[in-house]
Amino acid sequence: MEQKKKALGRGLEELFSTEVLDFDTFENNIIENANESDIKELPVNDIRPNPYQPRKAFNEEALLELSESIKVHGVFQPIIVKKAIKGYDLIAGERRLRASKLAGRETIPAIIKDFSDEEMREISLLENLQRENLTAIELAWAYKGIIDNLDIRQEDLAQKIGKSRTHVTNILGLLNLPDSVQKMVLNNEISMGHARVLSKMDDAEEVKNLARRIVNDNLSVHDIEVISREKEIRKRVPVTRRNVNNDYSQIEKEMKETLGTRVRIDNKKISIYFENVNDLNRILEIMHIDIK
């Protein structure tokens, strides 16, 4: 284990235990500690994209610009790969690899490292968090991946990436959207602002219908905020069961904002929804409930 950490320079365990995640320092240490003989020219067609890459779409214009630069100046910084049963698996540097292919290069400089699948997943998530403009859905999956893989709380992740807990909670809440709506966010058909409002709604069919209206009618975030407050969108309980003195909608809204999940108050009962054990533990922490 010590020999492996020494070979890697700064180990992943140390990287993820620091207060703030810093992929650049990690990758630079690998490159700086590599000897000239460690950098190999590998055939681009022998390198498989990282299967744990959360990014599904790449900015074509930016890739073309990078490919033009590579045609003239070459690839300045080697990519990082691991040896696979056949060829190599990419660990870091997918933009450089894609741009090199666009530039017509047959080989690319690479450093070969022996990482486990778990380490590959963590490195890919971290690289994308710090280097790429992920869509909101890609960011949500990246956040979830780090929380699940490292078994940390949302508060811990927020601290490591320099964001508020509310930001992390709101982003993760997008994963509650129907798959078709998540795809619309992934394709930039609807914005993060739109998606955040939609993720607070309970009725999946209403969410799908409203998402289509956002695209077809060019609705603003303010428009759907207004619509989302209308009674025909909020169908948790029939209107006839509530009166002026028994309308808990504002309390439901405040609790949802605080807990980052769906809340229903009805018939002298509060229902709080959670996705899994980690999500339940997160809610209990927010409510300051310590289960021994």
C-alpha cells in the first residue's frame, strides 16, 4: 500500500480527505513525478473512454478550437490511462483525447497508472466537477457519485467544493425528476432554474406537461413559479378538504426548502419523503435527530 501511494505521488485517500478537493494539484503531482520514460505515445484508437465519465455531451465548438490548437502545437499535457485487458482505459483527459481524434492524430502522449475501478470513478467525478461546465443533471449525478462512493454527507461535499448545502441539496433534488424531464435538462432544453422549480412538484405527469410547456411556450422561470403555486398543479389533497384555517401549503413549502425533499401535511399527519438510507440520514441530521 505504501509503495502504491509513493508511486502515485499524492494518494487518492489524502486527496479526498483534504478540506477542499483539488484535481489540478493531484494531476500535476502525477505528471511532475513521472519520468520522461513514463510518458508513452499511445494509439488513440486503443484508448477507451472512462466508463465512469458523468459527462454525456461535450461542447463541439470548444473541442474544435482545442483540436486546431493541437494540430499546430501538439498535446502539451499527457492524458492518464490504465492498462486494460485490451488496450487502455482513460482516466483523465477526455477532452484532449477527443480533440486529438478530431485533429487527425494517430497517437497521444499518455502516462500509464495502475488505478482500481473505484479510484477511476472518483478521479473522473472530481475532474469533471472542477474542469467542465456540466449540465445540472450531470452535476447531480457527479455529486451523488461522490457522496455514495466516499460515504460522506451533503454538508461535507458542500464544504469540499466550496458550495452551500442548499446548493447541493437543490442539485441532488433534480434526480427526482422524471427521466424524460431529466433528459430535457441534459440537452439544455430547460434551464437549471426551471428544473429546480419542477423538482419541487409531486405529480410526475404535471411535471412532464409543464416541462413541455416551458419548451413550446418559452415560459420563464417566473412563469412556472406562478403556475406551480396554482391549485391545479398542487394536487396533493383535494381542495374541498382544506379551508382558510387549515391550509398548510406554506408550511409544506418551508419544510421542503429546509429538508430538500417532498413534504405533505394532511389530516393531522406530516409525510416526509426520502429516496434511500443516505437520504434519510441526511434529513435526520437536518432535523437534529440522532439515532443510536
